[in-house]
Amino acid sequence: MDVGIVSYGAYVPRYRIRPQEIGKVWGADGDAMGRGLYITQKSVPAPDEDVVTISVEAARNMLLRKPIDPECINALYVGSESHPYAVKPTGTIVAAAIEAVPDLTVADFEFACKAGTAAIQVCMGMVGAGLARYGVAIGADTSQGAPGDPLEYSASAGGAAYLIGTEDIIATINRTMSFTTDTPDFWRREGRSYPSHGGRFTGGPAYFKHVTSCANMLMEAMGTIPEDYDHAVFHQPNGKFPTRMAKMLGFSNGQVETGLLTPFIGNTYSGAVPLGLAAVLDIAKPGDRIFVIAYGSGAGSDGFDITVTDAMDSFDRDAAPKVRDLMERTKEIDYATYAKFRGKILMKEVSI
Amino acid sequence: MAAPRFWREAPSRYNLVATRCGNCGSVSFPPRSFCPKCHRKSVGRMERFRLAGKGSVYTYSVVHEVPSELDMQKPYVIAMIEMDEGAKLTAQVIDVDPKDVHIGMRVRATLRRLGDEGPDGIIHYGYKFVPILN
């Protein structure tokens, strides 16, 4: 029995800030930061947006493309490192907002930037085992970067939702594999507003080791080489890492360009690979093969080998906004507005 | 607002659940137990259903003197939305420059944070409206 993607939906907030604007405030060369990270701008959530609202919008877009009875959704998982509550699931609010309650299991996941792909894996297990007819996996974040920290140039907001099932699959997930170690490259302690990271340690022993290992494991298990894939999506903490990663593994720029969104919207963390895959599905044709490797600090990689099915031809992709539509719907803001929106200004009393 | 009260209103705030009178067909939002036109004739004939979420700006105002919980969003647009099913409701119109809002503007519902009960309280989510993109 094949398990795969039945539908998908994406959402990216419309506000944008450029690295030059951030650098101007902190006495840094914003142009150089932007070039170094290969980021031209990043998305910023409005003051009334958070992981719940982003997840709901993505999930509703998913259901616009495939209007199933929400009561057939028996599992829903939201992966994020910016859940609005420390205790009180994001997923219950999302499930209520898409009218999937009460006959389902719900949980919130956290694994830095790969919590959304972990949610896809668990949905695959639930659906494949016959414990759920459909599962919804969401990766979404309103990621945090400390003022002046290099992360502030990339940490952005967005998310995507996936309906996983066994009927009317538009993309079969042929195989998923993970590579996981205990690597402290990036973390945020309980109650702290901003994450900390190991600087250059986040590269070689963290991102590159895990993504390479997972990619090679997956290709070895599938008996494939990079040329067998039409598209590849790698986790994209900045624009440079995934392009370097692709080159190291033998993928061409043409294979990764559709799913490479960070240069235009920043690093959406748990939303990054789900959004990149959504951008690929927006244009994919039946028979296209997609290679996906997510990465989450801490650290681990989830890999997916995916084949687009003939059902894509009759799938109503135009029923919801495509990722490129969301990327073009922008309003640029200055740093003062960004600081206000992100709660970086100490107010007299707490408000949203 | 106490958590239970908000919780009771969640179906309407999240999903625009309304009622239609089985006698005259008029739509009420939020849901009503009785039709304001048919009164006793509507007893037991009020059907709950979900509004499709699309409508037009019936009238609006740009608010500059705002309650403290909306400080971050001022100036904001508060509008009366005429839903395609006929009911009118009041909500913020967001993701648009206030000067671009106009009567008759087509809008759709989305879920956003409405406010919270301080750093220790619950977060309130509910409908706001965004322009329908062509």
C-alpha cells in the first residue's frame, strides 16, 4: 500500500525586511551579510500572527485543494520551535479551526528546523498502519533571532501543511530515512527569548554532516544517484548552505532552484523544507522524482524519496495560493516596525 | 474575558458558524436560538451552518485611538462585512493599507490573534478579514 501526499498548502506572512536595514541599526555591513548568507530579504509575521494562525492558513489552503471531510483526519501534528504556548497544544486550536475535532490524535512536535518533516514521518506511520485515514503534518515557525545576532538576518516566518494518506495520492513517498546524533549546535533553554548557537560549529559537524549522511543513506537504500531526481530540496538555514550541499552531493543548481526559498523569505525553520517542497509540488509533473533532506539542530536529518503520480494532473493546485504567489505578496518594513512587530520594544504593558 | 466564555464562542470565532431560520431563511451571526423576525415560529427550526467566509466591506472606519491591546496595529481598519450569505458582522480588515480599503471591497475571513489575557492568560484567536487577491 502506497502512502503519500494527498494535498498540501502553504502560507508566508507578507511583511519583509532586508539585511541592509538590519545592518544599519547594528553597525554591520548589511550588504555583506546578505551576500554572505545569500539572503535578499526575510518574512516577518504581523503582530497578530503566530504559529497557530500560520498553521491554520496553511491547513485551510491544503483543504481548499482537496476538500475532504475534515472528520476523516484522525491525526494532526504541528512541528515548530515557536509554539505560542509552552503548555497547551497548537494542534488542538488548528484541529478545531479546520473542524477536525474531536475524533483524532494531536500533538505538538519540536526538533529545531525539522519538526515539520518529523510530523510527516509520524503521519506516514499512522496512515500506513491503518490507525488513521488521513494525517495532517504541519511545519511552521515564527523563528527568533536575538537583536544584532547573525540569526536576525535570516530567522523568518512561514509554514506548510501536508495531508498524508493512501487515497488519491499526488506524490508517493517511496521511502523515508533519518540520521540523528546528539550534537549541540543550536539551542534555546526553557524561558529564554532567543536561541544560542555554536557559530561555525553549526556548519561542518552539524548541518553538512547530517544532511550528507542522510542523503547518502537514502540514495544507497533506493539505489539512486542525483541524476535520477528532477528536484531536490535541502534544509536552508541560509541561501549558501543548501547550494553548497547540493554541489557536494552532485546535484545541479537546476535541481534545487525551485525549492530554494530562503534567499527571498529567510529561514522559516520548521517551515523551510515543507515550504520548499510545496514550491516544487506547485510546478511538478507526473513522474517527477523529488529528493528531500530536512535538518534540525540538536541534531538530525529526515530524508524523503518522492514520486509525483498521475493524480497530479487532476489535482486542483490553483484552488489555493502557490508559494510564488505568497512570495510576491509583500510589504517592506523598516527596523523600527520590525522591532515593534516582533516584541523587541519594552512596552508599558503587555499586548499582542 | 474568562476562558470558558471564549471557549464557548470558539466555533463562531474560528469557523463563522451561523444560524439560518427554517421559517424565513434569514441568516444570523453569531448563532441565535430564535429568529429575530419570526420569533416563536422559528423555535426548533434554527439550522446551524458555516459561512463560506467571503463577503464585501459594507462600511468601515480607520481607528487611530485604539485599546491598549491593539497598540501594535494602529491605525487599524474596523469594518462591517456583509457576508455573501447575507449576515453582517464587525471585524478588522488586515493585510492592507487603510487608505486602500473601500466600500464594496471583496474580502475573505482568516484566523488571527484577537488578543490575550496577559502573559499568564489564554490567547484569543478569531476571524479577521483580508482582501481577496486576484
